Amino acid sequence: MSSHSNKITSIFQLIKQSLKGEEHDYTKGNVKIAILLLSVPMILELSLESVFAVVDIYFVGHLPNANVAVATVGLTEAVISLIYTLGIGLSTGATAIVARRVGEKELVEASKSGAQAITISFLISLVVAFLGVYFASDILALMGAQPEVISEGTIFAQIIFASSPVIILLFLINGIFRGAGDAAMAMRSLWIASLINIILCPLLIYGYGPFPELGLMGAAIATATGRTIGVVYQCYHLFAKSRTIKIYNHYFKPNFEMIKSLLSISTPAMLQFFIQSGSWIVLTYLVSITGSTDASAGYQIAIRNLVFFILPAWGLSNAAATLVGQNLGAKQPDRAEQSVLLTTKYNVIFMSLVTVLFVFFSEFIISLYTDNAVIANYGSQALRIMGFGFIFYGIGMVMIQSLNGAGDTKTPTWINIFCFWIIQVPLAWLLAVYFQLGPIGAFIAIPTAETVLALLAFYFFKKGKWKTVEV
């Protein structure tokens, strides 16, 4: 009994250490402890990121025109996912390079790489923001939005697109922190951003006290403000505090060798996530044209809940990516592989629990977001069908992120092309349109593609070529 009690006490002490963000050498010692120290703040970080996805939907879902409001947020977020793609792709490259340099104990080079990544990301984000704001209504129209959605949702979309620089930098800088093993700092920045969003959303949407009632526009302002404050917090700790990564002004002087190395990893990663995001946009479009505004709203609520539970699992996967990068830098490929297999085991356990939740309690979960029976029916069907693939989502995530963490971003890109554009999109069209299953057909294509992805990613991971990638 005493031994069991001591073990629980030890686990709580490690969790406390992980949340404090104390420096730790992840290339030495017990691998299970390393996974725990990294994964706890990474899971909490991305759990809070997932809050962005559900908070807006929750509050606008209770407006008088709920179907239009929810469809607007959902369609806009589907397109904004392309911006997330840029941020995630760039952060993937930054994590891989920073982790490798930290593993080699080259901390100055790690910091310089981070500075170059920030410069490139900011320049790219300005272009994206301009195009998004200018073409906001056209983008909604291309997504198959109904006229009332375009009319009421354009301002929402414009504000979200205008915040592209902070969206991308939030992802990118957290990627730098994760690569350095400073997962607690990445977590805190998302906590701050999410909490600000949670507080401001009801105040600005419904208008409480001195705050005006802004409806949909209020949701966009709350989200943009939260993310901006999160980035300010990140920058303060990058430039003003002494941590593993410390950036000075002269580190921003263009270093074309570093930029080339970063882009060689980040470009396939951006393409990788662009391929995935693009396929999700097609599915959103198929649901919209084969169903109705109610079908779109139900699907978007289901997707937000899918994201809510997937992002913590992705946090665990990011821990594997950091451990792979740092241990390859320390010339310990076997330890890197051991870290990945253990992380996969933990992710499968978590995803099994989520599968039970989605398959048996989908109606209850969706009912928390809407009182509309038609929307709830579509949402619960989507959630239940997608839930059957959750265990495979967990396996695929860890494998893909581990390959990315090693700097092998090309292999996951080809896997994504095959699974999302050769399997998911054609299957969704075939079921939804040709066999006239409507939105249900699109729902079925999702777990099918993700299962194939998991099997392929595991195969290429076991081949082991990622161990020889130079970064």
C-alpha cells in the first residue's frame, strides 16, 4: 500500500514539475518520465487551443439566428484552417530544427533558428491577412454558403482573416518552445489566449454592462483579442527572459542557410497540412450542398467536438516529436524510437475512452450546443460515425508527428495526399452524391481515410529511414 501511495505521490510531483516548466534534459534518464514531463503541458496547451473551436460555436449557437451563426463560424473556420496549416507547417519545421540543435547542446543556434522562423512566418502572415480580408465574402460563397450566411458572416470572416499574423505566430512560437522542451511556456500562452476569449465572447456577443451587443462580430473580436494577448506573452518570454531559447535583435538578420533549412522542412509540412485541411473543406462543401444549412450547422458542431478531443491527443504526439528531435540530435535513435512507441500506447488508451464517449453519448454532447432537433440529429450522427475511427486517429497522429519531428516531413506529405485525396474525398463524393447518402456519406469517409493513414504511417515509421535524416 505504501509503495502504491509513493508511486502516486511521485506522479503528482512530476506533473507539478512539468507545469512549472523547470529545465530538463530529455535525452537522458527514464523515457516514461520524459514523456510525462513533456506531454502534460502539451496536452493542456492543445486542450486550451481546442477551446477556441468550441467557445465561439457554443455562444453563437444560442443567438436567435443560430443556424446561420453556427454555419458562418463553421464555414469560416474551415477556411481559416488553411491559415492554421501555414502556422502548423512553419511550427513543425521550427520544432524539428530547434529540437535537433537543443539535443546537440547548440542553444545559440537553436535561438537563431527560432528568430529566422518568426521573421518568415510574420511576412507570410501579412500577405494571407490582406488576401483574406479582401476576398472574405467570395471565400464564403465558394464554400457553398447560403446568401444569408454571406450577408451576416462576412464581417466575422474579415476580422478572423485580419488576425492571421497572430494565429500563425501563436502556432510558430509555441513550436519553438516545444522544440526546446519548454512545453510549459507554450501551455501558458494558450491558457492566457483561451481565457481571454472565454471571458470576452459572452460580453461582446450578447452585450453585458458597458460592452455593446455585437453578435457574430463580437465572437470574432474576442477570439482575435485573446490570441493577440497570447502572442504578446510569448514574445515577452522570448526576448526579455532567460530560458533555453533567448532571442536577441541581431538574431533576426537574414541567415539564408538557416532559412533554406527551415523552408526545406516546413514547406512539405505546410503542404502536408494544406492537403488535409483542403480535404476537410471539400467535405464541408459536400455536406453543405447535399444537406442544408441545418446539416452544415450540425456537422460543424460535431467537428468542433472532434477537434476538442483530438487536440489533446495531438499534444501527446507533439511530445513524441520533441523527444525524437532531441534524441536524434544527441545521437540516440533507439531512445527516440522507444519514446514514440510508448507515446503511441498512451494515445491509444486515451482515444479508446473518447471512442466510448462519442459512440454512446453523441446525442447528449450535441444537445449541449443546440436546441434545434434537426441540427442535433445531424451533429450526433456525425459524431458517432467519426468516433469509430478514434483509436486509429491516435496511432496515426503519433506516427506522423514523430516523422515530422525527425525532419522527415516528405513521407507524411505523401501519406496525406493518398489518404485524403485518393481515398477520403472521392469516397465522400461517391457516398454523398452518387449513392445519394447525403451528409452521412461524407461522415463515413472520415474514419475510413484516417484508418488507412494510421496503418501507412506505422509502416513507414517501422522502416526506420527517419533515423538517418539530416537537419
